[in-house]
Amino acid sequence: MLRALHVWPLFSPQLTNGSDYYAYMLSQQLVVQGIQVDVLATQCLRFAPQSLFALRWQNDPHLLNEIADGINIQRFPVTYATPNLWAHSLSQLIMRRWQAEERQYGPAPQDSPQLEHYYHQRASARPKWYDWLFLLGLGPWSWQLWRRLQQAMPQYDVVMVGFVPFALVWQTIFWARRYHKPVVLLPLFHPDDVYHHHRVFYECFAKASAILAQTSYSVNLFKQIAPTSNPIQIGAGVDFKSFSAADINGARFRAKYGLENYRVVLCVGRKEYGKRYDLAVEAVNHLADERVKLVLIGEDVDQQAIHSPHVVFLGKVSRADLIDAYDACELLIFPSQHESFGMVMLEAWMRRKPVLCNAHCRPVASIVAHGDDGFACNGSADFAERIRQLLEDSDLAARLGANGYHKTTTHYTWEIIGQKVSQLYRQLAASA
């Protein structure tokens, strides 16, 4: 049996954040494909910012080693945290460097196709010790996990690690290269996020045996910033069984949350600026239709109040309620600006609902076939116009939703993703 070692910052079936969910579902599916998967992870379920460039990883003593869904999970406490004074000093030092870069290269061309090139240019010219300060602050750093990586590496046929911009990427590739093990990198790279652009990560892209890229756009981008890298378009998945269950009931969701008399526009994601939920709020306010409610579902990260009669914020809901919400809505709006994919679009398509995405998030926009299964929108006014169009034209909405369903079931179930990665593992192991 082929043996694979997976290394993740956080790993638990309890986690619902997109990257952590991806890691768990992919690991689980590889077990189904007949691969032994052992996971090394921190003993954490969350982290919190100390400063702009330092994170505090919160060890959970109740989070122990376990076997879940056939995955052998070993967890290690994070043993290094940057002291508060150092964290703030480190952040000031890096921020001064970034401000100097902006004076040299000009301000970042936001919402421009040149943004990725701009960040790459800055990162490539930056003294490398800034990268190491960045990795030191973000972590996670666990000396027990570091030692276990060294001890375990010879036992495995292939290694996988995620995600950028965390330090485990460099740590794992360091040991995999020392033991000549093929290493697959799942970066979930956000091309328009300055935090993801560092020379140390570009070098990791080049050293990895393969990079799991989610879109054709990302494949081309990896080739530009790391010409010797090996990006492979894999995509992300959706749980076909959960979203095809007979007991899914949108009417139940509407009744539970008092939405029986409204046309529901759904937005799913953490409530924080990078997800650009503000564009969704502006869009329904611009629409100013008393019959339309924007329903926001996701963790309240920024704790900012929303003052709009057109918005209902539900926070985190159960998995059953979330699936019912997709069934209850007329369409999904996904305005996020920093993404590598966008699994919520697959979930909406599984309930045959059209999607609206942010055209300035180019990886996401490359997934949506504009006018065929959704629309890529430029700003809140464009979002508002497309919402109005889909609410008024039920035939168009049904056609877009049906096309999205076909795309998802053909290319983006976890079984399909697992088969692709399983095949890649076997090829790499055979070559090694």
C-alpha cells in the first residue's frame, strides 16, 4: 500500500474553514482510494493575530491524537510564540520595508491584472531575511513536529503539505528534499494577496515535485512566478452525497428564519473585509427591493454591525441549515476578493442555483462561465443589476443553475478530485 504523509497547520473534522475543509476531505478521499494517509498537525483549532505579521497559535490540550475516517492524525503543541514586544517590533520593521517598496514601485494597482506582477516584482527584490522574519512571526513553529518530520520522512512514499503563507510549507519541503521524497504542495495561493508573495514561497514552488493548482489561471501564474515549477490543475470538490440528499428542504430554512415572504440572495463566508461582504450589502441596498433579503452566513470575524433593512446576518449555522439555505436561495453572491477557488460556488451549483462572483478575483472568475452558469461582476452596481436580472428572469436563472450543476458533477466532486490526486501520487512514487 502506498503511504502518504500529510502536513497541515490545523486538521480536524470539526473545522469548517475552506482550506481546512479541503485538507480533510482530500485526505479522507485518498484513504477511500486505497492510500494510507498519516497526518502531522499542530494541537490547535485556531490562531489569532498578535500584530500585522505575527500570529498566536492557541494549543488545545483536549485535541489529542486520533484515527478519524481512516486517517491517522498526530498532533503537536506549538512551542514558539513571538513575544508581544518583538511581534510589534517585527511588524513595524516589515511594514517600513513594504512602505519603502511602495515608494519605489508605486502603490499597488488594485483590481488590475498587473497586481500579481507588481507583488512578484516587489517580493523578488526584497532581501531574503524579511521572508524569514515573516515566517518566524506567522508560524506555526513546533519543535516536536519538526523532529517528527525528520524521523517520519523516510517511511513514506510521498509527502503533501499546505498552505501558503504558513511556515510548515518551508519546514516540510526542507526535510522532504533532504530525504529525496516527492513532495506535493497545496498552497491555496491567493495571487492578489501581498501576504502570499515572498521569495521563500517562490522557491518552495520550484522545489516541490508538484503543485496542486485549483484553476487554469493559477497554473499559468505559477509558471510565471516559478518557471521551473510543476503546477497541475486539480480544482476543489463538493460532497455529492450531502448535497443530493432527499431530505434537503429550503422551505424549512425559510420558515426557521422568518424568510417565507422574501426572495433570498445568499452569501456564504467569514464576515471579514477580504471576503468583501460589503459589496453584497451595497448591491441589495442599491436594489432597494423590499421583497429581497441578503442572507449572510459565516463566522463574525470583524464584529462590525450591519445596518440595512435588506440584510439578515445569521452567523455560523449547522451544516444541515447551510445546505437548506442553498436550496432556499434564488442565487449565490460570492464577492470575495482573495481566493484560490471558491467551494461555495460548487455547493450552490449542486442545488442548481446561479452564482455571481467578483470579476477582480481572477482565480474565481476563471471558474465561472460568464453568462452560462453565472456572472463575474465589477463592483456593487454590477452585482445589483445581475441580481435584478436573475430575479426577473426565472428561465435564465434555471438555465445557469443547471449548467453549473453539470459542471460540478462532471469535474468537481471529491471522488473525482481524490482520483486525480491518487493517480498523481502513484506516478510520483513510481518515479521516485
